[in-house]
Amino acid sequence: PGDQFTVPVSVFNETGKDGEAKVALEVPADFKITSQPEMDVAAKSGAETIVKFNVVASAQAGKAVIKVKVKLGGEEAYQTTELSVRPAAAYTVLGGAGTLKAPGKAEVKLPSDWLKGTESQSLIVSAFPSVQFLGALKYLIEYPYGCVEQTTSTVYPLLYLKEVLPVLDQNQFSATRIDHNVQAGIERLFSMQTFSGGFGMWQGNSEPFDFGTVYAMEFLAEAQKAGYAVPKDDFRDALDYLEKIVSGKSKDEGADDDLKSHALYVLAKAGRVKSSWIRRLEEKKADLSEFGKLYLAGSLALMGDKKAMSEMIGTSFSEKAFSSSEEGEFRVIPSALALSVFMDMDPENPLVPVLVKRLEGLMKSGQWGTTQNNAQALLGLGKYTRYLKSQPQNFTGRVLAGGKPVGTFDDKNGIALNGAELSGEDITLEVTGVGNAYYYWTSAGVPASGKVEERDSGLEARRSFLNSAGKPIDLTKLRQGDVVVVDISLESALNCKNVVLVDLLPAGLEVENPRLVASDTSDLSEKDMIDPQKIDIRDDRILVFTDVANLAHYRYVARAVTPGRFKLPAVNAECMYDPSIVSVNGAGEIVIAE
């Protein structure tokens, strides 16, 4: 929005006669043509004439249609082009959730400072506590990447939320659609299976990723029990690979006891109980992390030893997320794992409501931070919701926006409200009777200011622009056709795993070479360059997935293709498994002359 750019129109005279062509440009009403919108130009027979119009994009995001009309004598020609007006600021989703005990009331105010045309608001109230989890589920469904862990995390909770989600939103979460999504997830996971039987981290990887394999197989074992189609031979091969992890014969021969504990739990769920290995780990329980102890407890329960399970878990584990020695490794909330295990093995355990309360307290803006944390929390809470369905409730309630009633609900029928009329209004929820009502709200859009908060937290991403000789260039003095080397440095004192680098391009640049190696530069050696795990090139951005240790650079080549003045979005780097590690930097402007 607000970018200034040039629209070149090429007119070729094929009439056989010299003449004068009338060239006109039509743009949407909220665009502005700063040159003449209609021009008369000499058009010689058999020759090409270039006409240029200067245009300023609208302040609104969305699709724009530009139409060119040319008349020469009795001949007319038309051409229509669609442009996407894309804000430089990131799309932002805010949300919250709560529990309203009858009788009582709650106040909610939805943010409203969004760019027109990008905003959306929703409020859902229900007798099912699962409504509080919709933020986490929405986060999983809309997460833009798809490694083996993220694919698993997206579909795994659906196995346990299938019964209640259609009540909340029949269109988005119908039973048929849930079944389709789960089956699609199963097929995607097996598309990542390697010849060894284990699963690669990404599609096309030839080496198995042990953690991802164990996690995916936990879901697949549950999906098979739920009646979904899981290829028997491929499933058997993957179970064989889990046994290799337990015996130390997998790709990662140094797999720690925590991963072995998880693998044993999955094997037991799939009917391959390895009693001797479980007892061997029980002897080493003092050396296991909370992560390993929880899965070992589940394995003991599957063996029928619930007493040992309860002693293993106890009541003293902390709320601190599990973490390895490397920042950004996969992290899980202990309460989520414990709740899931108890709901499988001992749902009447008095610790269950304590764990639910802890998880609700750890939820921020309707979610738990990462794909895996969201999935694990949803698993435990989804199982708990299924258990609560038989509990008595008898209440009625209403929703008021700006003091005016806009809807009612009760213990059997919830309410879902959407639309701009909720934005900026004081929302009041009132309930009478007995029981608990649960509510969840979201407000999303592009910030109207178009600004982003630049910050560094555990990671620094910096971007510079160079010429082909490796020298810095002035972004306000580019010329059409110039080659631009984009140099992005990532630096961290931590050893950050699973970082995604997102570079949103200004409208005047296009990517030419998405991966410029060290041999193509004069000042960096091979060891200074990032070795990406995956590169994803889209029309308006380039995404790089990598690990970060100390300082490293990523370079690619772009070209200045369109004259004009364009907003330069900030570069963003974040750790996918630790939202606290993030860097946003470098918003500005570029100018491309003819």
C-alpha cells in the first residue's frame, strides 16, 4: 500500500500505416495516476513505442485490476493485469480465552486497529472447554511449514477433539472434514518415510530423523486404533525402526535414554511391549529427564503396573518446559504429557484436575507457543473434554456488544459470532444457572499503521545489499536492471536449532539466484555461509530453514525490475520451537530509477 511504481505499455503498430495512438490507463478508484492517464503518441508502422504511466497504489490491501486501452485509427486493443497489494507489515492474530462460572459475567474488548479489508473478529461461547483450545488448533492448522513434527502436531489432536469440534464450528470442523484431514496427514507422513523405515524431517530427505519418527509413530499408532487407514507394511517397517532406536542400532546410534523411553512407549501402544527394556530403563530412572520419566510411566502402565506409574510421575514435576542443551530443540510442557498419560491410564486420578488447571494457566492468548506444545496440550485437554461430556450442566447466558444483546447460549447450544461489528466494542458475557461456560475470541489483521516492532531476542538477523563486486549499495539509487546481492547474517550466542528465516521482498525486486555460494563472493569463505536444510521460494518472499551457531551468512541474488518507490519489509528470523528466540529488523524503503 502506498508504493509508487511505473506501468510501461508497449504499443506495436501492425496496421501498415503510420498514425497516432491513444493510450489510456484505467486503475481502481483508490489508486492514483500521477502522470497523464491518457496519452497520444506517434506510432510508426512496424515500430514499437513505449508509453509509461506513474501510479501510486491504494492504502488498502487486496486485488487490484489495471486495464490498458489503445486506439489507432479504427483499431482497438485491450489488456488487463491483476496486481496484489500486499502490506509490508505482517498479518497479526491476537486472541484470548476464559472460563465463566455460572452465575457470573465477563468483559472482553476486541482490538480494532487493523487495515481495512484485512480485519476479522470472532467470539465463540460453549459448554465445552474445548472452545478455549481453538486458538491453539487454529495456530496448528495455519502454521505455514510442514516438517514431520509439524505435520504430526497438526493432525494428532483431531483424534481426540473430533467429537466436540463439530459442535463449536460445523463448517470448519465437520466430522467428514476432520477425517479427511487426518487421512491426509497420514499420507503425508508416509511420503517422508525412508528406506530404513524411519521418517525424514522433510519430504525428500534420505536420512531418518529419530525424534520425528518416534513422534509420528505415536500418532500413527493412535490413528490406526481409531480406524484410519494406515499402510500395514509401512507401519511395520517403522515399528522395526523404533526397535533399532531402543537397541541403539538406528541412524543416531547415540540416542539418549529419554528418546528410547518415548520409543518404548510408542511400541507398547502399538502392541510391541518390550518388558525387559522397560524394566532396564526403570532401573536408570534417576538419570532420566522429566520427559523420559513421563513416557516410562506410560510404558509401565501399559504393562499393567499402574502403581509404578504413579510413583514415577508423582506430584512434584516442575512447570518449566523440557529443553535440551541446544536452544530451539523440540520442547514439551510436562503437565501436557502427564495429563495425556493419566487420561489414557487413570482418568480418575486426583492429579488430573490439577494438571488441567496448570495447563490453562500456562496458556497465553489461547495457545502454548510452539506446534508441539500446542499439540501435546490439545491431546491431554481433548481427552479430558471427552471425559467431561457426561458431567451435568444447566445454564443459560447471553452476549452483549456495546450494551446491546447480540446472541444467547445455554449448556446445550453454544454461539459463534463473527464480523466487524464486534471490533472495538465492549463485549459482555452473562450466564445464570449451574455449570461453566467457556469462551474464545480472536481479532486479526494487518496493523493499520503498517509498522512492525523491530526486536532481537536471543538472535540477531541483519540484512545488507551489495553489488556484484560485494560492495554496499544505496537502496535509494538503484536503477532498473541492477543486480542486487542480498546478504543476511544470523548471529546468536546460543546454538539455535530449527530457525526459519523469512525475507519478504519489496515489490520492485525479484529473486534470480536463491542460493549464492561462497565461491561467488569475494569476502566470505564456505565456513561463513549458512547451509540450509530447506529453501522455499514464493512470489513475494524467500524462506530458509537452518540451524544457527555463532555468526553465519545467507546470500541470494535479486534484480531491480520495476521503477518506483517501494516499502522494504523487515527481515524476520525465528526459532520454530522456541518463540522467545526471534529477530525482526531492517524495514525501510527502496527507490528504483529507469
